[in-house]
Amino acid sequence: RGSSAVPSGGRFRCPSCRHEVVLDRHGVYGLQRNLLVENIIDIYKQESARPLHAKAEQHLMCEEHEDERINIYCLRCEAPTCSLCKVFGAHKDCEVAPLPAVYQRQKSELSDGIAMLVAGNDRIQAIITQMEEICRTIEDNGRRQKQHLGLRFDSLYSILEERKKELLQSIAREQEAKVQRVRGLIRQYGDHLEASSKLVESAIQAMEEPQMAVYLQ
């Protein structure tokens, strides 16, 4: 583009594929052709060369009067029609307006409606984005709370495990002491029972002695 052209040896990125391009001595004329863009440009040129609404006007013929073009708009019936329909036909008692004026007005209204819809969609998208951010915040807060709660319970578990260990050791010591004490009593009473049994055995033998002098001795 005149003075803004990239000089030979310049570097820039393709706007489509983002591939880095280096201009040679041919400049922009040495670049690879983009057939898709060229086809779009050709179609645009062909459409621009046609008369405005030429294609549409070929079909804007009245159904009641085949040789009459539809060139007015019935405001009561909200339908395009021709001049003969207004003068002699079904729309003779209706209020009409020039077709281009109604076309421009409705097209402007449609454009305004599209703009409103687009603006509404933008607002909705902004709300959705905000809600998605809120969801991410809630999820992050939830993860942090779960992590904090897990750490607290891990600490409580550690304290409980240590207390459990101490109590088990205390119970084991008390159990061992009581068992040892009872076992000592068992040995003591066992010794007493053994002596008593020997005494009973000796007494029984004495009871069996038939001689009085020996028994008394």
C-alpha cells in the first residue's frame, strides 16, 4: 500500500495461519496466492456489479396482475402488492405506502432488533462468564476448606492415636500388676493347700492305727 508496504527482507506473520513470512525481492507480489480469499473477492465483485435488487425484482410480480410489478405496500394487510390491486383490486380501500420506504423502515427496525439481540446476548454472555467465575471461586473455596478440614482431622487423629497408645500402655501395666499379684496369691494358697493336704494324709494314716498306745504316741 504505497509507503506502508513491507520492504524486501521484512518479516511478518500471515493473518490466517500465523506462519512467519519473509518478503523476497518481489515484495508482496512474491507471496503465495490465497485462492479462498480471491474467490470471495470475485464473488463480491460480481454481486457488487449487479443492479441493486435486480435479482429480487425479477420475482416481484403480482399474482393477480401478472404484468404488474409489486411496488407498494398495504399497511392494513401488511403485504406487498401492485398499483392495480390498490386501484381496482383487494386493496382499494386500504392505506398503502411506497415499497422502498417500508422496506427501509422495516430493515432499519430489523437492524435495531438485531442490535438489541446482540447486545442482550453480550450481556447474557457476560453473566455466564461471571457465573462461571463464581463457580470456579466456589470450587476453589471448597477445595481449600476440605484441605483445611483434612489437616485438622489429621491432627486430631494424631492426638487421639497418641492418647490411645498411652491408655493402652496404662491398661497393660495395670493388667500385668494385677495378674502378678493374683498369681502370687495363687502360689501362696497353693503352698498352703499342699501342706494342708499332707496334714490330712498324715491324720488319715493315724486314724488307721489299731494300737492305742501307738496311736496316742
